[in-house]
Amino acid sequence: MSLLSSLARLGAGFQQTAESRSAVQPAQKGAQAGSKPEPVGKNDDSVTLNGGVRPKASTRLAMDSYKSDVGQDSAFVRETLRHKLAEYNLNPATRLAVQKSEGGKLSLNARIPENLRLQVEQDLNNNKGFKEAFGRLSVNEPTLAFVDTALKLNKAYGVNNSLLDTLVSDNQQFNGLGDLVHRYDSLRQTLSAERIEAAGQQRNYAFNLNTHA
């Protein structure tokens, strides 16, 4: 069973529990009519309306800022690749995939003549700005994708994600994107490949262009 399916089932369980509790509340209120009710939940912002518990620290993550930073690098990498297709008079819908090889150099996969593929690959490796942007993307984008998905599941089902809790610090000063990336990278090194794939992530990052063309 995948991690997403597990979270969904846990979320459904929490919702059923919440509904059961709400069904017996009228009887309890009648028995307590003569006593002063205790204020419940006013100061506990960890309880959500759907009956789950949401990590306080995760609600303060600067997701818009993270997405803006990653989006800028993604746009630069995408436009550079499109420019290369135009430069070598290749079909603009050509599918390209860029990733790092074991030696640290960029590797280009594309269905184009081999001599052109090697030339484009060399151009990308000689482009300092491209390599730096790709390097940031290769660590920032997987982290952001994981956090964003975990938060959406948390909101939808009201269930805490233990992996997300591990990444987020109670001290907001230590929740910059770089901090989350560092913790996520450490986490990925300790998890099995099966658990990484179950979370919708891959160990080897690749940037794909025109994958839906």
C-alpha cells in the first residue's frame, strides 16, 4: 500500500471518530446543563475543523516564498533548453531530460542525432548559470514537492505526516527552504527506495522538457 493510500485511510478513520463523538454530544450537553461549561479549543490552534491535528509549525511555512524561488530556477532552466532547441534548429516539441551523472556533469537524454545531443550537452555543462540553477532545482524541487503534497493531504484528511513533522522545526527561524532541503536530504539517505517511491519521489532528479508534447 502506498503512503498516499495509507494517509487517506487514516484520514477517513479520524473523520469517522469525529462523527461518532459529535453524535453523543447532545446527550452529554443535556447532562451538563446545570454546570458551567469549560472553554474548549479556544487556545488550541492545533485542532482543525475536520477533527484532525495539524502541526503548528507547518502552518507557518513560507510556501509562497519557496515556490517563487523554485519557480524562478525552473523557468530559467526551461527557457535555456528551449533556446538550445531553436539554436540547433530542432523541433521545439523535442523531449529532453537533464540529470546529473555520477561524475557530477550534466547528462542530456533526447531523441536527436547523437552529434547534436553531445553538442547541446557540452553547451549546458559550459553554462555556469544553467548548472547552478539546475543544481538548486535538483535539491529544492523534490523537497518542495514533498512538503506541498504532505500539507495538502494534512488539510484534506486532518492527519499528521510523521515525515513532514521530522522536517519542520518548532523554531520558524530554522524553517527556510535550505533548512528543509538539508533535513529532507538526510531523511532520503536513511529511507529505503520503496518508501521514497511510495511518497512520490525519486532518488535521482531529472528535469524534463516537453514530456506532454
